[in-house]
Amino acid sequence: EVQLVESGGGSVQAGGSLRLACVASGRTLLFDDYAIGWFRQAPGMQAPGKEREGIACISSSGTTYYADTVRGRFTISRDDAKNTVYLQMNSLEPEDTAVYYCAADSIVPDDRSWSVENEYDYWGQGTEVTVSS
């Protein structure tokens, strides 16, 4: 079993930055075996059947994937010694307002799978990001 806890959310003005962290724990955890993805769900979209948007992923080997909506503004990185994945978010826009979730995938992602919710085995509870104009 793997537990994920997100932190770093908050309120910021447009153009500002935030850094989210996702810390993993668990008795059988081999953190560096997992790909970690970041997803987000905008306000009003938290309902059954409403998919979360995959925005970034980093594989166990360090390969990174980004959604077009965040490429060039967001950077994902990992520190396996700390069981932590970071999401540095720069040039934030009001459209980035959402609850951000991290998720762990025991399967090596590819260009298709990294952004698919059902590919991931474990999820955190989310951290809220609000960007005001």
C-alpha cells in the first residue's frame, strides 16, 4: 500500500508561482519503481464521471511528460531519496485554478498512458490552487 500526500497549494495572483510537493510513504514502498503523475480538477468538475486532467508525469527513469496546457510553464521533478515529486508552476493563469492530485503508477508510462487516470494505482487527497486575475 502506498500513501500519497500533496502540499504546497494556495492562492496566488496571475503570473505568480507555486511549487507543489507529493510525498509518498508505505511499508512496501519502493518509490523509485513508480511513475508519478500530477492531475487536476477544476471547480465544478468534482463529480462522478468527470475526468481529471493529466498535466505532468515523471517516470522512474526520469522521463517527463506534459500536457500542452502547461508545457513551458510547469516543471516536474523527483527526489527519490526523499520519496518526493515536485511540480514547479510558473506563470500561473486563472485557468490553472483547480484541485491538484498526485498519483503513482507501477507501470512504465508512455505517450498515451501517462495522462490516463485509470493507469494509476494510488492517489493523494489533493491540494487546492487558486489563481486570481
